[in-house]
Amino acid sequence: MSVALPQTRPEHLTPHDLVTYSRCPHEMELIRARRASLHSPTPVTPVTPADVVPERHSPLFAPPLGRLRVNEGRLDVAPHDTLVYIDDGEDDLPVLFPAEQVRLDSLFSRHGGTLVDEELGLGGRPDFVVRSPDGNFVPIEYKTTHLFLDLPQIHHELHLASHGRSFDTIQAIAECRLVHAVTGRRPTHGIVLYGDVAGSGTHEGWVEVPYGDAEEHWLRAALLQIRTDGRRPPVPAERNCAACEPNRDGQCRYAAARFEGAHVAALSHPTFR
């Protein structure tokens, strides 16, 4: 008689974990360890080993970016679209829909508003989910930053790539998967909406992120890569460290590294050849 062995649950990850890992795996580790320590009698130690060698670039391969649709201006809400989910834990989200187009769906409230994918061990909260008349669901992630500069249209895609917006693409792909897991219907795309709060809305825009087989395959591979990465190395760089919360709180001993001074010797390691 065979006995079924209990299956080990995959390490729980969030869209924000994917985004942070893509920037700096060690930053993700520090944040996760700090979060876990709040619910543990003893501090949780990050996975990153003490003798890890910093890396120059993120170990995570880029998501599919070839089919993004970059749009300038406000996001128009269609008269027959309905708002079926809003993250009530977020402050200062814009009002996108009039009251008569808001019909919050209890389907999204099973886990207190967190969307959970049991198969992939993924959970998170998009800012909005919109349902179109054909039954398609579209997650929307709102950013207060701006996407566009005063550049010709042909340079928008270059601006997109050079300003780290692939991070937002990763988040949109993960949120599409969460909506698929909750509703049973795979979204055709997700949206990242840029409100340009600091610029008084003068550079508003939005990006349509397609979600199909290629994006789902990328997501599955990315989750596997993160879970099998036993090093989770730091990727110290100005653009990473400037926005890093553990760096701000003095928790990262690699944050000052700019591949100079005491860290020059590390560059002789085979990792950098």
C-alpha cells in the first residue's frame, strides 16, 4: 500500500518580491527577513550568505517587453466597464470610475482582499481590477511617478526601458496571473497607470502590458529561479541603492559598494569575468 507524502508548499512570494528581486535579490531578502521577524520570537536571518560576492547586474532575466503599448495622456474609462476590485489598503488612489460603474465583486474578497494563487504560491493586491462587458478582467497598477519626458513619440519606448519600467511590467504580469487564479479567466493584458503627481499631471500616461503564454511562462520560470537561488546576491548600484529601504535604514552592508575601494578585490572573483 502506497502512502501519499505531503507536498511541500512553495515559498510564498508577492509581485513586490519579484520586482525587488529583479532590482537586487539581497534587498528582497532583507525586506522579507524583516517582515518575517515581526512574527517570529527570534530574528529571521536572510538567505544571502556572508561571503557572497556582489553582482553587477540582476540575475533575473527580463520579462517579455516587445509587445508593450505605451500611451500618453489620461486613461479613458469606457462607459460599460465596471470596477470590481479596489485595494482598500492603499491611500490616495485616483477615482477612476463614477459611483454607478462601481460593483465590487465578492470573488476578490476571499482572503481579505489579497488575491492568492495556490498553485504558484503567489499572493498580492493590485490597485484596481476592471471588468469589461465581454467578461474580461484587467488589473490596473497605479504609480504616482511619470513615465514620459518631453520626447518624440518614437523615443517613448527607449525612455520606458532606460527608466526601469520593466519593474512595473513584472508587477503587471504577476497581477494578471493573480486575477487569472481568482477568476478562472486569463486577462488579455494588465495596465500600469502613471499619474505624475509631482508634475501636476503634465506627463500622465499608461502602459498596456499583454498577458499571454509567453508572459505566463516567464513568470513561472522567474518564480522558480527565485526559489532555487540560494545566494540572493546584492546588486549595488546608484539606481538600486537610492530607493532601497534597508539601505535607508542602515541594514545593508553592501549599499556603499560602487565596485571601488574595499570591493575592488571582489571583482577578481570568477563571477565578474
